[in-house]
Amino acid sequence: MFYDIIGLKMGEIMKRIGVLTTGGDCSGLNTAIWRIMRGAKLRGWDVLGIIDGTDGLYATPPSVIELNDDVLPVENTRLSGSVLHNGHAGALNFETAATRGLLDNFNKKLYKSLHDLKLDALILIGGNGSLSLAWANREIYRDVQLICIPKTIDMDIPLTERTIGFDTAVEQLTRFCDQLMLTARSHHRWFVVQSMGRDCGELALNAGIAAGASAILIPEIKFDVKSLVQHIKNSPTDYGIIVVAEGISLRGHSGRAADMISRGLNAAGITNRTAFPEHTQRAGDTTASDRLLATAMADTALNAIENNETYVMVALENGKCKTVSLADFVAAGESVADPNIAELKTANAYVSPDDPLLEIAHDMGIYIGEIK
Ligand code: F6P
């Protein structure tokens, strides 16, 4: 539907919507929030930003802010983080409430807050855990339309080709490796760079290829340290980058992924250092591609509200945004038990064995593990 700048059209229904960001932050959140705000205003709707994710709904009174161009000016929408914040460490949330036996009360309070705020719809911008939790505790949202937008640098959400924040994270990690490559060359040595991504290798795989890494180790593919050592020893250069995803494991070893691999290289006489870009992967100015994705996802979320949809997630399929049901999202993911809540399963997606990037990496002489 097209809107003119005077907003509400004849016959349109006035709505009051809320938006919140939850889980780990990433770049692109502010673009999504701003686009939701602008698109909603064009429709003549009110938009409340909920501060600190579910913490804001748990607060009495709920912690909210009326969203407008003063709160989030366009020039700030490229910045990482979330103008609405993502929640306090240690605050009561679904997980801590469940472990303390307080989940019922927590859910009742969230339901009451949504009711008191008189929201017609809630747009929840979250990662894998947040979306799985929203579905697991869906009764809270029974009187509002719940529309989810997937964001995460981990790219571990099923049914969508992209998540907001991933492209910027790949860019950040690639730049980090680019810088290290020069000092690596000066000192004839190797850097073992540990990426984020939890138990998904997408970030390491994409940035590793982009940066010209000599090896990329991801949780989805078995690797062998002896083969890695041989590969490095046969390298045409005596320096370079080995990207290891934080989720890899090595039998008989513990500690950080990069340290485990570094020890193996040291033992074989390969001079190396470790490097940890950590949360810089979640930061950095949002790339144009992430801004476009955030804009398209915001638009699809608003259209879903107009179409009276609920319990849906916006997803990118064949380059176009659509909605899929949250039930399908949960069913499509590989169920991973939450370490804190026995009954909660997170719907993860991983690098699939037929991902074309694996073959490309292999054909380009990158050690990617023991793939055929
Ligand atoms: O899920 C996003 C993510 O950045 C992971 O890649 C990483 O393992 C984790 O969050 C870090 O969490 P925290 O911000 O609590 O250190």
C-alpha cells in the first residue's frame, strides 16, 4: 500500500504499536527502529519504543518512550547499538525467571504491561534465543499482534537468508583481519583470529573468505590439527590469517578456540599470535546492505500489522521479504537445548554441508576442514 506524507487515509485504522530490541545488539537495529517509526507515522499510528527489551515491560510503570525524529534523528540511524537499549545484565528475563521459578509471575507482568500500554501490535527485533522464547511464552502476546524481525551477527536463524547485523559483522571482521595481515607479513607469522557466532560458522566462513584467510575452522565441519599444520607449512606465504569460529571444539582441549589452535601450531613450530575482535563485530557503522535489509524488514513488519497477522517472523527468501509463522520458524530449526531452561529449545540453523561457499573456499586452497 502507498502512503502520502499527510498520514492517515480515509478508512484507515489508527493503531498504537510498540517496538523493542532484545538479545545481543548488532548494527542495523537503529535503522530498523527508525524505519518502523517513519512508516508507522505515515500510517498515522503511534509508536512506543520499549526501553531495555523485556526489562522495560517488567518495570512498573513500563519503561517506554514515544518515538519520533528527535529521539532518533536520521543521521544517527547508521550507528550500531540500539537507541532503545537491549536490557541489563542480571535483570530478570525469561531465562533467569525460569531458573528461579518465577516465570509465571514474569509472564503475567509482561502481559499486563502490554495491556496497560494499550498496544495493538508489538514488533520484537530479536535473535534466535529471543524469537524462540517469544514462541515458548506466546500466551503473553495473545492480545497484541506479535511481529518478529530477525537480527543477529550469528546468522543462525532458520527460514531467512539474512539477518540484520550479519553483513556489518562480516565487514568488521574482514577489516580486522585485513589490518592483521600487514603486521603478520612484517613478522613472518600467523594470526589465529577468533570470531563470534556461537555454534554457527557463518560469520567466520564469510569473513574468512573475504579476508583471504589461509584456513577457516567452523563448528559444522570436522578438522584435523595435523592437516591444518601441513596446510600452513605448505603455504606459499610464511604469514597469514587462520579464522576460527568461537564454537569449535577440539577433543582433549579446553579454553578459547583460538588458544587451542594456537597451541597446536606452536607445538609444530609455527610462530603465531591470537587475536580477538570480540564485540567490535557487533559494532561499526551499519553497511548499506544491512540498512537496506532493515528497511525492507521494517516495511514487511508494518504491512503484516495491516494484514492482521500475528505470531510471525519477517524472513528474506529469494531476495524478497515475506512473513513466516513463528511455529514454522521453531519447527525448521535444529533444536538445541538451552543450558539454563530444560524445557526451552532454541531453533538454530547452521552452515549446511551444501553451502556453495564451502566448495569455493576449498577450491581456492583454503583449509576448511576435512571436507571431500
Ligand atoms: O549472539 C550474539 C553474540 O555476539 C555471539 O556471537 C556471542 O557468542 C555472544 O553474543 C556474546 O555475548 P555477550 O554480549 O553476552 O558477551
